[in-house]
Amino acid sequence: MWRRWRTLVCALLAWPWTVVGQTVAGPGTEGGDAAPIELVRLTGPVSLDGVLDDAGWEGASRLPLTMYLPVFGGQPQQATEIRVGYDDDALYFAGRFHDTDPDGIRVNSLYRDRWNGDDAFAIYVDAFNDNQSAKWFGITPAGMRFDLLVSNDGATLNGSWDGFWDARTRVTAEGWFAEVRVPFSTLGFQVGPDGSAVMGLTVTRLVSRLNERVTFPAIDPAFEFRQPSKARDVVVRGVQTRRPLYLSPYALAGSNRTLAPDPAGSRLQRISEGTWEVGGDLRYTPSSNLTADLTLNTDFAQVEADDQQVNLDRFPLFFPEKRRFFQERSDLFDFSAGRVRLFHSRRIGLSSDGTRVPVLGGARLVGRLGAWDVGLMDMKTRDLGLLPGANYAVARMQRRVLNDYSTVGLMATDRSGDGLHNRAFGTDASLRLFGDHYLGLKWAGTFDDADPEGTTLADRTLWNVRWQRRANRGLAYSLEAMRAGSAFDPGVGFLPRRDFTVANVLANWFILTDESRIFRRVFPGLLAFTTFRNGDGALESAQYAVWVQWETKSGAGGWIEPKVFHENVLDGFTLDRDVTVPAGSYTYADLQLVYTMPTGRRLRSNIDFRAGTFFDGTRAQVTVNPTWNASKHLELGADYQFSRLRFEERDQGTDIHLARVRVGAALDARASGNAFVQYNSVSDRLDLNVRLRYNLAEGTDLWLVYNEGLGMDLDALGPNAPPEGRSLARSFIFKYTHTFGF
């Protein structure tokens, strides 16, 4: 395994690239010149109970707060006090969130990682002070915790990550109070020569019913409050993170029932079998800035099912990664250009149709070595016959250059199995040249054993150039060009189409309306996206649109958008059963109207309606997703999309229904359950996913998981219909995971 990593790293270092400058340790990020704040070491122990009466809090740093919403710099209706301190092992935060109407405090959910418009206290720590990534820790008045990874300077959020940290809250007639402890071993950081560590810090309090948010530091609403580049630098001294070892074994037992052809092959029969497995993960922190993970017989039984999607074009759908093992520093492994990804972790342990492929084990190392952020991963899957086993290796390196907001990076991937070998190499740069203007550069190449003779370097490569102004006030724009050759094929990535050239333009004009009683921000915009086939130079796909979007001071929003499409289809494709789109060239248009309700309401919904022409026919589509927080113990949510497609000249048409229903229930912050039911009329299948969880402690869980797929049209199977009922597959899984800390 180490030899494979060493080969990839050496290949990266040998790959042609240029470092544009030296890493510069910037002074501060508030306004670009604010000096770092020295945090105060706690003078005594803190007991996490939400009471805030410990003597250790007396000398802790009190953070100045500024209203961010609804009016920047305005006078908040509710008083807030937030303190921060540290000891040898952790950062500590204390919040006094006074409220003149305690009955109005929003507590909509007790379900872990499911924020639903609750009042909240959130902490964002850019531990490596790279102005690009941060770890987000949030707590609600009910003590419900949620944590996320922030990357791409706030543009990308990953809610599937879970860290080791703790918090307690208390609600009184004066408001609510919180104490939070975030271990340094969860954050990771880099210690300087003087024994100090500089991190970026942002904290916020949200009063949901008022859409009132205060922040530290003072962040202009022209920027998102969660952007790491807008955090304030803070300094802690004399700390060395301890090197904990976390061992998380699991035991799993259950039963599976599937359909398979009988020996004669004349019809389907049910096959039931019991299953049991053991395995586990090991996490070790060899230094303050490195984390190593090992996994054996990796299992993801408790992961929520994917949201089903309806595909109304001829390109593959993209599904996000939800499995916990792949979350830590997942932003570091991001090498994407448009929808193309050089690495997509779902290629490991999942087939193209989502079938689970057992993962025998693997290892990962992420963190920082000197000036470089590094990520190494090696995973092995089991051979299932029709789905052969494979080995996947990934190496990623990235460092700052020129200034605190610019990076260059390298990536290599390797997939081997079934007698075939695929390698990919790439180099990228994101350079802040002046003001809010960024130049993005990417180049990647792939080499596959299946490549035909005569394949050129241009055939194997992809390049991408993007010039953009990142802003939420005034003009923001992006100009992009990209080309991928006919043989470019990242074996551990995501590639929705091949052999194409892209030219894209996107612009927004952000207008902040502090004087308006209703609107907070209005932003008109336009786009022109074009994709050409390299083979014949034809315009394969295009979108042209203008829109006006708005946000209100209450937290509502929406937009109106007319759009024109062009599609040149070489090979016809199927939309639903006998409804097809023949080969040909099509230009069509529609109008989209969207309204989003404030998230602080207990009953809320978004409404998305569009109608117009569609290829050589018409489309009318409506999407709604109501959510009702009946109480903090029960949440009911749904998504429903109805698409009416008609092709009168060809006498074809269909009505497509996609429905999802979620039921989230929680007795308290530890005991919870989630039921997820989906129906897709294209496959005419109903899928159920029920997960019951009891969280004994962070990393120690008891799970009961039930999955079932039901075929709603047995007549379509003809003589192969199952002998009884509609059940196509069923599984019950009982899983216990326990984390030991050393």
C-alpha cells in the first residue's frame, strides 16, 4: 500500500508545474489588515452544563458582535454575549442568548444534524488559517448539534461530516445559554516556531423568528458570513494537541431477501439469507496537523438512502457522497471543472446503479506537512464476480502561493482491477490577483490500458480556465473555457460527457436595499452556457437565461427566470417507457418561477414552477417541498415533483411523478428515528428506508435499519413476476458501533 502511495506522490512531484510564489502568513482577514486577537487561556476548569457559572469564564475573551441581518450594523432586538477561551486540550465557547419572548425561541427539531429553522449558535474555525476551509459547529436551544465542513471559501458545504466535540444548553425565562467544547484533536492546526497557532474564527447567533443574525467579526453582507476568508485571525499559545487514538469496532447482524431466477430460469424466486459482519475504523493523530484513518471491512449500513432523481436528459445523474469515512478534509480531494471531477469517492464501494460493493479496507492520511496540505487514500473492494474487485489510490497536494487567498495543487489517482489499469494526473491553481478577482487554472490527463493505439496527449487531457469576480455586492461574474479530449476518462472520477469544449458566461448584479422595509437584497443576472462537440464542432448543448432574484428581510426569497435551451442529439434516448427523444437538433424555451418561505416558520415550503416547450414537445413541471415541525420531537417533510411531458406530433406523452416523504422523530438528543419513503413513476418502484438510532456517546451508536423495495406494476414483469406480493428486496440490519479513546 505504501509503495502505491509513494509512486503517486513521486509522480505528482515529477509532474510539470510551477510555484508562483512563497506562502505568506497574512496578518488578519477582517478588512485584510486587522491584527490577530490573542485569546485568553482559561483560569480554571469548565464543566459543560449550560449554566455558565464556572470561574474559568471570568477572564475569557468577550467577542464584539455586529448585526449581519436584517440590517448590517443595526441595533439587535435581542442581547447576546459570547465568550471564548482555551486550555491545553480544547477551545471553549460560552453563549448568553437573551430573549424578551422566551416562548418564541425556535426549537423545531431534536434530530442530530437536521437544522430546521431553529434558533442557533454557530462556530466556524479555519484551523489551518488557509482562508478556504473551516469546520462548522452548531448548537440549538434544545442541545441538538450539527456540524459541517466548509470549503471553497464557503461555496461548498458538506453536512455528512461528524466530528468529536460536545455542547450543553439550558433554556430559562431570560433566554437560552450554551457551553461548547471543541478539542484541538478534532480541529487540527499548525504550530509556529514560537509555539503559537493562528486560526480563523467566526461566531454567529441566529434568532430565527426575527431573521436576526449577529456575527463576530463584523462581516459586510456583501459576503457570506460563513466564508473562511472573512474570519478574524485569533492566536492560541503554548498548546500542543494530544495524539489521541480512537478505535471504533462494529458488529452487524441481519437478514436479506432478494429475487433471483430459479434453476430453470423460468421465473424469479425469493432467496433469503442471514448476514453478520465485524469490522471497524481506527483514527490516530500522529501530529497536531495530521490525521490517519484505517478501516477494515468497512460498512455503511446506517447511511441514509440516496434521493431518487428523474433524468430528463441523456447524461448521467450525479449523487453526492454521504458515507462518513470519506468526509474528513473531503474538500482537499476536490478537483472539479464544471461537472467533471477527477476524483469522486462514490466510485469506491458503489456500482454505477448504487449497488453496494463490499470494501475490504483501506487507509487515509490528511493534514498539513510544512507548507503543503496533503491527502493520501488507498482502498480495496471485494471481488463479486460480475462486479470485480479493484484497488483505488488517490494522492493530493496543495499549498498557498502569492497571498493568503491563492493556492496551487496536484492530484493523482490510480484504479486497477479486472486486468485493467487507469491513472489520472492533474494540476490546478486558484489565484487571487487583485481585489475580488480570481484566475482559476486546471489541467488533467488520463492513461488507460484500454486506450486505442494512436491516442494523442490532446485526446487524453482536459484543461479549464476561469476568470471571476467573487462578490455579493455590485457586479459578480465568471468567464470560463474548458476542453476535454475523446480519451479523457478519470477511472475514479465523474465524467458526464466526453470529447467536448465549453464556453460559459455568468453574471449577477447584487443590490443591497437596507432602506427597504421588505427587501434585503435584489440581484438580476444572466448566463450563457455553451458546449460544443469536438468531433464535428456542432453546438451540442446551450442555455441562455436572464433572471431577477430577491431576498426579503423576513428570510423569504425567490426568482423569475426565462430560459432558452438548445440540444443537438446524435442518438435518441428514452424519457419514460415508450416516450423518447429522437436524434435531431432542438431549440426550446421555458419560464421558471420560484418562491422560498422563511426557514424560521414551523410550516414552510418552497414552490418551483416552470412551463414551456421541451425538445419537440412541451413541459409543465411543479416542485413543492413542504416541511412541518409539529414539535421538537416530530418533523414531517415531503418533496413532490410532477412533470407533464407532451409530444403531440409524435403522439407521445407521459406524466412523471417523483415523491419523497420523510418522518423524523426524536425523544431527545440521543434517541431518534428517521423514515424515508420514495416513489418514482419512471421505475414504478416504492422504496422504504427506516433508521432508528440511539447515540450513547459521540462515536458510540446502536442502529436498527430496515430497507425494502416494492414493485408497483407486477404485470410488467410478466412470467417473471415474484411468487407473492410486491416485495423485490428487503433487509433488516442491527448494528452496534463503539468508540474507544486512548
